[in-house]
Amino acid sequence: MSEITMFHYLAIGLFMFLAGLLGSVILKNVIKVLISIEFMLLGVNINFVTFASYCDNVVFDGYIIALFYTGIGAVELAVALYIFYLMFKKKESDNIEKYGDL
């Protein structure tokens, strides 16, 4: 059996980031775009925790930055959902193309 190395975790983080990037570019639904952005943040957090686990034995900088990014992502999602709620009340659609007048 093979051992799980740092490369495996970095590959998962890269895959999550690229899936989020692709989703945020291709998808037209606002909620799906927000979920794709959260996928991108998750991929970055996986890489921070991986580097903190494998490269940083004394200081927990990667873990602290991952927690900070998780908090920023939660605040970003709450604000974006509220803005989307206000826009949805006005336009009554969740398609991004209808919101071109921002």
C-alpha cells in the first residue's frame, strides 16, 4: 500500500480550487456561483493546513490563516446572500445575466 503524502493533499486542494473556479465562470445561477466561490476557499484552506502540517512543526500559521479565511468566507457568504435577496425581490430571477445593471 502506498502512503498518503503531501502531494495528495495538495492535489485535492488544487482540484477543489479549480472546480470552484470553473463553476464560478460557467454557471449562471447566483447561488451556484456563491457555492463555487466557497469551493475555491475550501481548496485554499486545504493547502494552508497541508503546509502547516508538513512544513511548520512549531508555529501554527497555516491553521490560523485557514480559520481566518473560514470566517471571512462566512461573512462574505452572508453579505452576498443578503444582496442576492434584495436583488431577487426586485428582478424575481436567479439568473446572473438579468443583473447586468449593477
